[in-house]
Amino acid sequence: MNGRIDSGIGQITIDTDVISTYAGSVAVECFGIVGMAAVSMRDGLVKLLRRDSLKHGITVRITKDNKIQLDFHVIVAYGTNISAVADNLFSSVKYKVEDFTGMEIEKLDIYIEGVRAID
């Protein structure tokens, strides 16, 4: 389901791919986030995604009342406080995605899929 905004003279539809790409770009700018992760269900391996594939580490759902639910699968930097990184990610994504789309984020789940050392 796509997001909907009523502009008064018509309706604006936002595709979930647009939301996930924007949310992914916001996420990789956050301190402590190395990148988005893709999890292979078949063999359980986690793969760090390139910058052009950020939307694959994010699941976007639009509820019936036009609110956004996001699942992030991320890899964090070694030595960072995971709680602080998650709080930073939550507040940045919530503010910027709500401002970008004009829609409310109802739920944001963060899954830490791995830890990587930063060079």
C-alpha cells in the first residue's frame, strides 16, 4: 500500500520505495551506523549493502489510517553504544521522514544485524 496525502485539489501518492530509499539515506548519516544489512533467510548470512541498495535493508508498511511503520536492519560500528546509536537513528529518521512525507511514523523497529570495525 502506498502513502496518501490529500492536498485539497487532489491526492498525492508516495510509493514505499521512495520512503525506504529516503529513510536509508537518513540512517547511514547517523553516527555509529556502518550501513544497512540484508539478511539471507536461506542460510542466515548478513550482508552489508552498498549505498545504492539502501532500501533493501528497510521494510516499509503503510497502515489503513495512513501511518508509516518501518523496520531497519543495520550494521553498527564496533565500540559504539548500541542504545545511543539506536536512539539517534530513531529520532533522526522519525523527524526527517515525517517532515519529508507529511505522514506520521507509527512504529519504528531497529534490528542490529552485525558489528563492523571502521577503518
